[in-house]
Amino acid sequence: MEEKVDILLATYNGEKYVAEQIESILNQTYKNFNLIISDDCSKDSTPDILKKYAEKDKRIILHLQLQNLGVVKNIEFLLKQVNSELYMLSDQDDVWFKEKVEKSVETLKRKNADLVFGDLEVVDQDLNTIYPSFGDFMLLNKKINKYINSYKVNYLYNCVTGCTIISKKEFIKKILPLPTYSKFVIHDYWIGLMIGIYGKLAYMPEKYIKYRQHGDNQVGTNKISHGFSKIEDVRIHFINVKLGVFGTYVENNDRFPENIQKLNIEAFEYFKMIEKKKNFNFRKWNIYHKLYKTENFGYYMMNFVIMNMPLLGKPVFALRYNILKLLKKR
């Protein structure tokens, strides 16, 4: 008999696409699931659309919030509603391939994993393919393949895309409460990190979601740093991201094993220190090395120069940027 899965769908002003997403979930080849929906006080017709579906299909459990919770608290609310041993996360504006739930459950069991995440097909608002692989476009697949058996897959980078997740209820106690310290550590980042530390992650390279990009997405395919033409701007962005990430870790340090707690503090202090060093820095190089020592030499040196020696890297960065612009990669 199929094991029951709770599919969690957070909605807010999703009238344009939410019906198409719900249809794709209800038409899955895997039938034993609940679709738990929490609408966060939508101001459009989303609640009416949801009510109609809930009336037609008993698998839908609908919660209409009386006050706006915000994205983090709405997802936290949904995680607290999980009753089945397995759960999945869903965005309101994507479309799932009909085999998504079936293949996700199958992969979780076959790989004896505690969380499985996967790749996506990136599409426009009309579901036309933009990028065949989100993982390739965002340069994640190399990192995933390298670090999948380590917590590092979601420690320095966010490689886990929330709408691809299937995981086990037992780990929710490790995940909650979701941190709110920084916009750079969102729910899927934290979920992937906690389960990467305390459980086993597995990756599903097949694409079972049409990941819709339509201009209103809260999180999508925008590579912010690619829009910067000056090394100084890239540096500021990189450091701000790391301050947000490690600031979150330090604020929640008691939720990490002891050996990682020390690194969290060292890294946070390191990025606070280099934020003030505008041109050259060689202090605490050992901390940078601890964080990036497993990266390839080119990536290691490029990031070191950007963050610690931007004055030296300025002409090289400008040349590289102009070459990539000519190649239409910027």
C-alpha cells in the first residue's frame, strides 16, 4: 500500500497560476496524499479558488489565515500541520509532472535518505522552457555532486530548492522554528542544512517540475552578482550574504553540533572583519581556508581576491566582465 504523503502549499495572491498547480498535484500518479493549503490573507480571488477545490476533493485540507503571517510563519504553520510520515513542499505557481510524487517517494526509499531534492525545468509564465536545468544554470550541480554526502552541500551555498523537497516528519523538530535573522537564509536553505547535518540527503537529477518565472516570484533564477560591473559591488554583495548566513548560524548556534558551532563563530567574525578592509587583507586567512579548502583552485583564488584583495583584482575583474558581456553571458 502507498504510504501517505502530506503536500504543503503556501499561497498568497496566487490567482493567476494556483489552479493550474493544484490540478497538477491532484492528477499525480501517486494518489495517497493530503494537500494541505494555507492561504496568507490573499487580497485577490485565491481564497475562492481554493474553496472550490477543497469542496471537490477530500484530500485537500484548507486553512485560511485570519491575519497575514508572512512567508516564513506561513510555511512554519504548514510544517506544524504534518501528520503523515512523509511531506513535500510546493510553490503556488509551478506545474508538477504527474510522476513527481511517485518518483520522489521511490527515490527517498531506494537511497535510504531523509530528504530528497531535485532539479527543475525553468519556464516562463506560459510554460515555455527558458533553461532545461535549473541546477546547470545556477551552477549548482557540480557543488551538489561534490558535497551531497556532507552537510557542506547546504552550508556555504543553498543547493536545496524547496519545491523539490520530500522529507521525513521526524526531522521537523530539528527544523523548527525557522530562523528569521536574514533574507539570505530562507526555509529551504535551513531545512536542507539541518537535515544535511543530522540526516542523509539525496539528489534526484531528473526534472519533475516546471519552475515558473513570471516577474513576481519571491525567489527565482536571478543571479544578482552577474549584474555588477565593479568588483567592489560584487564584494559587498558576497560579504553581506555571508554575514546574513553566518549571523543566522550564530544566532541559532545551539542547534549545531559543537565542532560546527566554533566554525560558525569564527566565520561570522571573519566576514565582519573583512567588511572593514577595503583593499588588502591577509588577517585570519586560516578561517577562509577552513571554509573554502575543498573548492577547486580557481574558485578558491577568485573568491579570496574578491573578498580580501579587491584593489589587486580590479583590472582582472573588469577584463573578465567585458569578455563575458561580449559573449552575452552578462
